[in-house]
Amino acid sequence: MFTAHRTVLAGTARYFKPSIYGRVTGMPVHILAGERDDYDLPDTCGKFVDELPAEVRRHFSLTVYPGATHGWDGRAGGAYFDAYAHGGKGGTVDVVANPEIAHRSREFAVAFFRRNLYATAPEARSAATSSVE
């Protein structure tokens, strides 16, 4: 049983349209995105959430990190070609490691899961605690 979901989307909005999410687990879903991610336009994730069915959308939230590229939370930067980049048109994906944003996004993810895992039923909370700490 899922008690929370966190995702970093890159290039997926082209393939997974909001209309396929007629049902979700009912647990919170939080999307982390980089404003300068070369897979999609900066507003892609926001549009994705906005287009979800209302009964599903209420479970979703989004954080877009200004200036963050794809792979902001990695330890090294670089560039590579990916046929799925730039909305499926293909092209170079720039990766700029950003330790400050990486730290903030990891802190957010830990807090998000702690908040949502601990908010579950006692038996699930016990199982979640043993698997996260």
C-alpha cells in the first residue's frame, strides 16, 4: 500500500496525459521539477497538474525549482543528446549540479515523506518508520 508518492518528471508529459489518471491511490503526490529542464517547457508540469481531473488533482502538488536543470541533484554536470529531450524533438540536455537546490529538494522530500508516512494508520506508520530510518 502506498502512503505517499514523490516524483521528478522529465519528458513524461508527452506520453502520460492527465486524462489517464482517472483514479489514484488517494495519497499525496508531489512533483519536483527544474525550471530549466531540457526535456519539457518550464510550465509543462504545472499544466499537467492543472489538467488532471478535479477529484485526482487535489492529491497532487508541485515544486518548480527556479534555475534548476535536469539532474540538479546529481554530483556532476555535463551535457548529452537525448532523442526525447525538448518535448520529444530531441536535442542536448544540459545538466548543472546545484548543491544548494539539491539540498533543499532532499530536505523537502524527507519532510514530505515523514509528514505523510507518519500520518497513516498505526500499523502502516510502524512499517514506514522501520523502512525509512
